[in-house]
Amino acid sequence: MNADSTKVERRKLASKPFAKSDRIFFGVARVAAYSSFVIIALILIYLVGRSLPALQKQGLINFTFGSTWNSAATPETFQLGPMLWGSILISIIGVVIAVPLAISIAYFIEFMAPKAIAKAVTTIVDLLAAIPSIVLGLWGAFVFSPIAAGWAKMLNHSLGWIPIFSNPEQNFLRSPFIAGIVVAVMIVPIIASITREIFSQMDRDIINASLALGGNRESTFRKVILPTASGGVIGGVLLGLGRALGETVAVLYVLNISFNINWTDILQARGGSVASMIISKFGEANPSEVSALMAAGLVLFVFTLIINSIASYIVAKAQPWRK
Amino acid sequence: MEKVIDLTPVARPKTAQPWSKKSPKFLISAAAASIIPAAITLAFVGLAGMDFMAALIIVFLPIQVIAAALVGISIYGRRGILESLLVVATIFFSSFVFVLLGSVLWSVISNGAAAISPSFIFQNNYYIQPTTDLGYGGVGHAIVGSLLIVGLSTIITVPLGLATAVYLTETQGKSKGIIRTLLQAMAGLPSVVSGLFIYAMFIASGITTYAGWTGSLALIPLMLPTVARVTEESLRLVPAELRNGALALGAPAWRAFAQVTLPAAKSGIMTAVLLGVARVIGETAPLVLTTFAADRTNLNVFSGQMGSLPTYLFGYIAFGFDASIKRAWGAALVILIIVAILFISARLASRTRTKARK
């Protein structure tokens, strides 16, 4: 350090606000920015505060992973296990269905369609994202469920020997399978728009180079586009997963919520969803059950917070050109 | 100094992309491969009376895949098989999404149109039973309630989101990364959790009973990320020269923002507000937990239960009678129309922006 001390450091050209009005201006902006921090903190504080009685009575581990929910029993038992697993199962089904659809649409928009069609398709996908979930729930319950039950029946008849497609009761309505498809419809636009953005920001020259070297569309997609865009795609998928976990009303109408845990029988008419369970039980809940529902909300919140933070970190990493 | 080769598209003639030329042979065989399988499938459905779904899976897909593979082989040789599979899969999956969206829109519009009438839109739900026929009562109170609740949260959220975006774009703040991550995390907040939070904060603690304003508060965490992010994008699009020019002329930062940056980003901010409103206008779970429902028109957002379109829909689906389901479809159409209006205005606002900037 001492040897270089004669060298003049380059002066930093950022200036501090000196006028009083500017300090107020930047102060307001900072306060507003920190308000998002405050909101998240308040949510945590209040949910923890309200759910403490239930968590203390049930024990955190028992509450999260046990499998009984009975407000009439003495002592009351509130355990979230089947709902938590049900949420995860539905989200997995949703993501598995949504990912190929979303990547296809993104690929179609960016690399296949002529410009005018691509623009129209983008608008349509955005429109799909804007449909409120309760409208999708209504559609799912009265229009889509019978159709999807037909698909489930076909799956069961042709592939029923695989354990996950078995259904001895032959009742195909209100199953995790249908809820998963409805959730997939909700998260396709999320994954598609992020994937499309990543695709559109890719360096066209490496794609053209691959084509010029004799690669065709398929090998270019598999060996150039997908590896380059994988970070963003994974981030988008995780964001979709977060949305799927928190989906409330759309799932409520197409799923038979049952605390009889359903591990993998996706065609059977029982499943779980934390968010839908909260909204369906809230109306008739007594104070101690409300506390348990708060705890369920807390578990859901922490869960989605973790997934979303990882997702946004990955998406940000995948777009190093954005500062 | 290293020699730089100019690779910009201007310097590169169109003929330098031999892979994008299409031979007539390719065009003819591609057309044949896309028409023949569909024709055979239609023949099966139309003439043999096959179930459409079954025909699609058993007849159409295999024939389409084989036809596309044949075209691929004739153009590229054996590696063309995978290429044609990619094309078929892309188009099939994309059209599947369009069919789903089309089904949603069509069922809401056709079922909803049957329920909608002037009385449905302007009357409220007082004295209406779930089985009352559609001649009486409607969603007037719910439209008013939705507008009031969402309006109040817009009034709170927009300044907050705007100031957050200012922090993210105009300042040298050190915690931009954290704030951005938090906003992303908030964007994924389950709506039911937001409702539980406000319920725990105001209603369970006895500060107030169910009221419109608690619903407005519950919508803020859902609306803020959208408004902040879109506003940030539009502020970022304002050229730095404008901003620096104002600063160089001696304007303090707040004046440079208010008189130069803000007008330049005006339409983008309009888009942000509209998209934010569209995001929350159909949110159901938080309102069910915080405003409950009401049958009468309530114009006071600060006291008394308040009906809103999503809670109306929520209630009427739950009743399960034929008449109540019809009302639910009608309310769904009203929500969808509001969302569409917001959405189209947002598009128009952002279009004027891009036009003005050219």
C-alpha cells in the first residue's frame, strides 16, 4: 500500500444529497422502500403471535407433520400433515404439467412464430395471467372438472396397474389430479413469461453460430438454448411452485379436502391444500381453531417465502446484465 | 489495439443466413404434414363417429408425429426426426394452452351473458335468497364495494410503490438488492396469508369488526410488488441524459425527478397502477377473511361489513343451487369485464409510451 501512496485515487463521482429538500426526498424513498421490509416483519410477528397458543398446545413438530384435525375432540387436536403434503402434491402435479406447456409457448413466441403472431400470443398469455383465481375456480368446478374426470378415467383404464393411477372407488371428481391441472393453468403464464424473457435476452449470435455449424432446431434448443437459459427457467418454475402452493379458492372448488392422507393416489377423490383448508374452516372456527389456522398460515408463509427467495435469487443470477 | 470485427446485422447481409432459407420441397412437405393428419382425424370423428378426445390421442397424435418425422427425414436425414418432434410438441402444447384459455373465456362469457341484465348490475342483494330467480337482485352493492375497497388500497399503495421504485432507481441506496428480493418474495405471498395477517392485526385483536378498510389493507401486500416493479421498469426506461441534464442545470434531485423523470415515465406509471388494480380486483381469500360479505350497499369504507365481487362469487358458488350458480357466472363475467378494461387500458397506456419515445 505504501509504495503506491503517490498514485492518485480516481475520484468517485457520486455526490451526497446536500439540499434539505433532497434529503427529505431521498428519506421518503428510503422509508417507502423499507416499508416492504416492515410489512414482511409485521406479517411474521402477528402470525407468530396469534399462532403461539396452538403451536404450544400441539408442539411445532406434531402440528406440522401429524395427521389429525379435530376441534370436537378433547383435547382438541390440530395437525397439518395431510394438508401440507396435499399442497406439495398438487403443486408438483401442476408444475409437471405446466413446465412443458410454458417452455413450449416461450419457445414458440421467441423462435418459431412470425413477429405479429408472437406479439398476439404474448398478449394472450398475459391475459391468462390476469384471470382471477376465483373465476378459474368456477370454471374448474362446473366446466373443467367433468372433462378432466374423463381424462382421469382414461388414465385409470389404460394405466391403472401403475399404483399412482389406481382408483378402486371409480370416483374421479375432486381429485388432486384435477386440482393440479387447474393450478397448472394458473402458473403456466408465470413460468412462460419468465422463460420468454430469458429467451429473448439470449445472445442471438450463439444460436446463429449453432445453426451455422449445422445444428438443427432441436439440437440448438437442447444443447444451446436450454443450458444457457436453464437458470432463469428453474427460477421461473420455482416462482410458479410458490404460487401453486399458495393457491386458495381455485383449488377449494375442485378438491375434496380430506385429512385422510393421500400420499400418491392422484386420481382418488381426497387431497389436501393448506390455503384452501384455511379458507374453508375459517367461517365456523372457534378461537383455538382460529389460532391453529393462523399457525397453518404461518407454515404456508414460511414455506413460500423460502421457495420464492431462492427463486428470485436464481432468476437474478440468471440475468447478470440486469443490475 | 485488438482489431474488432463488426458483426452487427447491418454489416451482415441477409444471404449470410443460409439456414433460414426454405426450399419449395420443404414448404410443400410441411404443408402436407400439417394438413393430412388433421384431415384423417376429422374423418374419423366425422364419419366413424369417434369420441373427439380419443381420436385426438389415438389417431391424430401418432399420425402427426409420423408425418412430421417423415418430413424431417426427407429434409435433414435421420437427425430430422427429433427436429420434427420438437416442432410438433411445441405447437401441440401451445395450442393446448389456447384451448384451455378459450374454454375459460367462452364458458364465462356464454354463461355470464345469460345472467347479466340491467337489474343484475344495478340492484343489490337485499332480500334475495339463493334460489330467487334472476329477475331480482344483483351485484350492484358488490361492484360499489369492490371499487371502494380496491380504490382505498390503490390510494395507499401507489405512492408507496412509486417511492419504492424511486429508491430502487434514483438513489444510491445500499440495500437495493435486499429490497428487490423482498418485493419478489412479497409477490409470491399467498393471498390467504395476507388476509390472515390483517385479521390477526385488527379483527382478532378487537380493534375493529369486519369492515371495508381492513380488506383494503389486506390487498396492499399483494398489490405493492406489482406497482413497484412495473414503475421501476418504466423509470429505468427514462434516458439518463434527461435526468443528468436536469441535475447539471442545477436542479435538486427531487425537482429533476418531479419535473423531468416523472412526466417522461407517466404512461409507464399508469400501466403500473392499472396492472396493480387488475392483480387485486379478483382476490378472494383476503376479502373473505377481512371484509366478510354484505347484502346491502355500503358506501362507508370505514365501518360495517362490505360486499365485494369476489366475496359475492365465493358465497354464491358455495350455495350450490341452480339460480345461485347462474348469479355466480354473472358476477364472474362482471369481474372479467373489469379486468379486461383495466388490462386493455394498461396496454394502451404503454403503447402511447413506446410511440412517444420513437
